[in-house]
Amino acid sequence: MEPGRPGRCHGSGPTAEAALDDDALVTRVRAGDREAYDALVARHTASAYRTAVLLGAGPDAEDVVQEAFVKAYRKLSRYRGEASFRSWLLAIVANETRNLHRTRSRRDGLTLRAAAAEPVVAGGADDGLDAVLAAERRAALVGALRLLPVRDREAIVCRYLLDLGEDETATVLGLPRGTVKSRTHRALAKLRALLDREVAHRG
């Protein structure tokens, strides 16, 4: 079975693996248990995919995630447990997304609409109006984020759209914690200014 591709677990494996934390699963993978890695893949695929999309992988997000899981498997001996496995994996996803940007012949921009995609629940007229206003706010946010420098955008995406803590964000972006804090603060100020400008433009 190819690493990074979810496969079937037989016997009592799935139940036992579901009860294990990431570090225990990593230990089992290092001991040669491929099904333990399948469990890690299943556990973190959604988070990895969301990260790739929000950092700009767009329609290539699935390929980015697949490559990230394969590389994580190959580099598992380097994982020391200093950060969570999830943070370590998302750092690989972020790096793969940057590689995509560098090699892509034509950038198709961020597909950040997925960041705030929320199901619209059928309801009355007021509910419909709220949905329209919410969609407009999301569109404004997407537009403003696209105008931010890449480094600022990454900070906002990790801290607020992926809801990562400062330590996790530092791991994912490969930055000191203090840098994450200051960059996020500046990025938020820029984002607010862009959104205020959009509101003023609409009058």
C-alpha cells in the first residue's frame, strides 16, 4: 500500500488505532506498522486539505496533500515530538504549497472562499437577507486577504482561519513565536484598513 493513501485496516486495528494518540501511532509506524500511518492519514487529511486550500493551493490542494503525506512518511525519522505531529505535518503542507507557487506557471490566486463556507439554512425572509449579507462580508474578506503580502496572509490564515495557536503557527510557518505575534498584529491592522477602505468605497 502506498504511504499517504488511506487503506483498509483489518481485524481489530481500526478500533485500537482510533484510541491511540498521534505519538503512539508514530511509534507504531516506525516499528513497521503501515496501518498506523493509514490511521494518521485518516485523522489529519481534512486539516491538511483545508490548510493547502487556504494557503493558496486551489485546485491542486489534493496533490499537495498527497505529496505532503508521502514526504511526512519518508521524513518520519526526523520527527522528534517537540511540536505536535499535526503542526509538523502542516508545516510540510505549507512548504509544499509554497513549492507549488514557485513552480506554477500561472498563479490562479487564493481560493479562500472555502475559508468561511457555511451552509445556508432555509428560512424566512430575514434569514435570506442575513445569508446575503454574510456572503458579502465573506467576499470582502476574501478580496482583502488577496491584497495582503503572502507572509501576512499566511499569518492570518493560520491564526484565524485554521484556528492554530501561536506555537502551532510558528511551527507551520517556520518562524519564532515572537515573529508570529508581531506579524499577525501587523497583518490584522492591514486587513482592517483594507476592509475599512472597501466599506468606505461602497458608501
